[in-house]
Amino acid sequence: MTDNMIQAALAQVAAITQKAYEKAAAAGALSAGGENVPAKVDIPKDVSHGDYACSFAMAAAKTLGRNPREVAQVLMDHMELEGSFFDKVEMAGPGFLNFTLGKKWFSDVLSAVEAGGMGYGTSDEGKGKKINVEFVSANPTGPMHIGNARGGVLGDTIAAILERLGYTVCREFYVNDAGNQIHKFAVSIDARYRQLLLGEDAVEFPAEGYQGEDIKDLAKAIADEHGNAWLELPGEERLEKMAQFGLAVNKPRMKADLEKYGIRYDQWFLESTLHASGAVEEAVGQLTEKGYTYEKDGALWLNTTKLLKEKYLREGMKEEKVDKLELKDDVLRRANGFYTYFAADIAYHKNKLSERGFDTAIDVWGADHHGHIARLQAALDGLGLDGSNRLVIVLMQLVNLLQDGKPVRMSKRTGKAIALHDLLDEISVDAARFVFSATKSTSPLDFDLDLAVRQDSENPVYYVQYAHARICSLIAKMKNEEAMLVPAAAEVDAGVLQSPEELALLKTIARFPEELRLAGRDLDPSQIDRYLMGLAGDFHRFYNADRIKGEERELAKARLKLADSARSVLANGLGLLGVTAPEKM
């Protein structure tokens, strides 16, 4: 039995219809030619006349030389539904075949949920494929901010969804511990260190330095531990020590904040290792060998224009349109001999796709990096790594934090920009993770702090968690007051579940594996949030409409099993989002 009862039903409609055609053709009721008709099977928006609709009759009518409704009638006359998921089939409109789900399908849904447990929805779609999901990757020069909080949930949940779809997933944090931002970090700490020891007036703070209180804290920690000993060191050696001291403090803090947030990485990849191993020089050398670089003004440039033109033409863009694009080349190695961040980025993704053998690299980036995507993909194309297909970028829009209906930009505690640890001081991890994954990454997110802490149905995470807790309470009450335990699926007569609320809840439960598949296809965790909200709503409507306690035993058993199946799927989906499923609230 498959978990995905939606796809199973779609496939069965197609098979039943095809078999009916073959039977009709063999009996001479329909002519030959309908063996390979590209008929569609859909789930109609209005299911009052059927749960699945097949267009075979319309698609085959011309080939068969018959009116579509005539074809549909002949098919119905030769159709066998016994033992299938469907109770009946009816003709509608110009010749649609509308199939109505029956007892077997509903029974199999309950059995699939029971058998799958917290693994319900798992598939082997990605079996044998390795995916690297890189997310957050904040510069280790200061605290992580609200944007990192959104990116953390997004990346972690995408990884969880892909794991459930059978992929081997590596969660990765890329530590930018080299380059200009680390030099600026060191210079900032150094200036604060010397100001502490020599006086603020004696040392001018660099205009481009990092201004945060955390820089002052690092400088004080160095002074407390080493006194004025570092003042005597040569400038470059002192800056190197400043950088390493700051990184040694900040990286564990980042890990601790992320672990508090429920995020644990498989790999912390250091940019510095790319430079130390010669990987950056090697990647640039390979691009040079392939004729994609040139020298100008003492610097080495990537012919990004040429690479992008090749990429866009391969993808089907017309040459005249490509020629109108304002394409620019990129510096790989500056005149001073230092490699650029772009060169390191190329080497890093080459490491993922070539050296470490990931089939796909997924990066979660802020939307402001949009212009970088095609350039990096094209550079990887130039290395023969098919970056246009194997590097997938999930872009993420900004977060607007609101309180009392007004934007919040500063922490009340520190007077600085809101950091991840500030946010988690205000609200629960559950609320943060659910809200951050509730909106498509491509849309800006308004995060209402007041709503996130409310204990009522207006708060989306409370609404879903309350549905789970309500079912747990119901199960306990049925055990204590009615001596009824949740029955096994095999002991339940699903045919007694006939009310609109019962059937709606069953169908929503059945949709979970399909929602999971679509969320993985689109790399969109918000699909799971929306699904859970819908499932919670369907349960609350069922619970308010259909009594369990005091009902005839077979009906009570079936409804209790239905409620427990909803509980299982709620816990399952919340777990994917990294949100708890409480038994009491």
C-alpha cells in the first residue's frame, strides 16, 4: 500500500478507464485508436458530483469518431468498480467521467496513517541522491539577526522535507572566516582594544568599522586576558590574533543560538580552508584553461558575459534578446593578488558538486543577492558542473517585526538591531519556527510579536497545537469514561463515516503525503503550514458536528480512529517544522 492515496486514486481512475476502453473495443462497442489517448485525471474544485474527473471521453472522441457523451456512456457500461477505491461513476457536462470515492479508499487512508506513524508521507522519490542544503551562513562578525532567523527555519525545514522524500541531506553552514569582512572585524576589535588601553582620544575608530557593543565586549575580553601584551605585536600579527579570538568567541555563540532554535548542522565549512588548500586558485585556473578569463589592469577577470550568453542561449533565449542584456564581467583576482569573494564562492560550490559529489546544492539567500544567481551558475557551467540545473537558490524576502502594530527595529534590552537571541527571549521557539515558515520565502513577512504570544485561535501555531492537544484529551476521556481505546484500522468500518465533516477530514488527512511531495518539489515549507492550518480547521469542524462519546459503538470507534489519525498527522507535520505537538494546553 502506498502512503500517497491521492496519487493512488488518480492512477486507479486512469487504469479503470483504460481497461473499460479496452473491454469496449474488444466487444466492438468502440473502435480502435484509444489505446494511447492523453486523458487527464483531475480533482475538481466542486466535489459534490464526484471526487475525481477523467477527460478520456472528450480526448478520444475525435479519434474514435463518436460524440464525447456517447463514448463516456459506453465506457461506463464496460467499467468495473468492484474492489476499487470508488463506489460509483457518473457522466457530467460534455463527457466527463466523475468518480466518487468509497469505503475501501477511506479504510486504506486510515491504514496508511496507522502503518506510517510519524513516517507517514515518507517516499523513496530521492533515493540515492545527495543534496547539500546551505542556509543562514551569517558572517561570524556579530550576532545573528531576524533575517537569519527566517533563513534558519526555511533551510532546516526544506532539509527535513527532502529527507522525508528519501534524499540524503547535508545541512551546512558556510563560515566566512576569510576576506575583507574578517579584516574589518579584526581592525574594529583592535581599535576598541587600543582605545581601552590608551584612551578613546588616542585611537581613532575606523569609519567603516563594526560599531556594535559586541565588538567592545570582545576587546575587553582580550584586555582582561592578555592585558597590554598584544600592543607590542606587529600590526598584521596582532590583527590575525584579534580575528581568531573574535571568531573563537562568536562561532560557539552562533552554534548555541541555532541549537536553541532547534537547528543542528552536519557541516560547518570554513571559507579559509578553500584558500589554504589552494582550491580557489585551482578553480580559477580551470576557468582560465577553458578560455573564460582574461587580464586587465593587473587583475584577472572572469568573462561572465560570455558564460551568461552561452547559458541563456542554451535555455532558449533568443540571441537578439541576449545581446540587449547589460552583462558585466567579474574580477576573480585583484591586482594586489588577492582572490575575490566571487572566486571563493565558485571554488566552494565546485567543492560541493565535484569534490564532495552532491547531486544538487540548495542555497538559501537573501533576495538582495538575486543578481548573483545566474553569474554563479554560469561560472559552474564553465567548469562543466551544470550549475544552471544543479545549483538551486531559494530567495528569501525581508522580515518586518511588528509590536503594537508598529515596526520594531531595535532591541529593548540592548538598544541594537533585533538579534535571534533577542527574539527567542520574547517568544517561544515553536511560535518563531511556525510563523517564519508560514509565508512563501518570496514574500515579505510581517511577524506580529503580539499575535505570536496570544493563547487563542488567532495565533496560528496555538490553533494547530490546540487541535492536537484537544484530540489527546478526547482519547484520554474515551479511555477513562467509556473504556474505549483507539482501535486498529482493521477493526474500523470506514463505511459508517458519511457526514460531510467526517469525509472532509478524511480527505484532508489523505492529502498529507501529496502536500509533502509538492512542498519538496517547490522547496516551499509554507505549504506544510497551510496544510496544518486546514487540517486543524477540519478537525475542529468535525469535533463540533459529530459526537463520539455516547454514540453507537461502531460509529464511536470509527470517529475515534479518525480523530486519532488527525492527531498523528498533526504531530507529523509539526515535527517537520521543528514545532512541538503538546498533549495538554
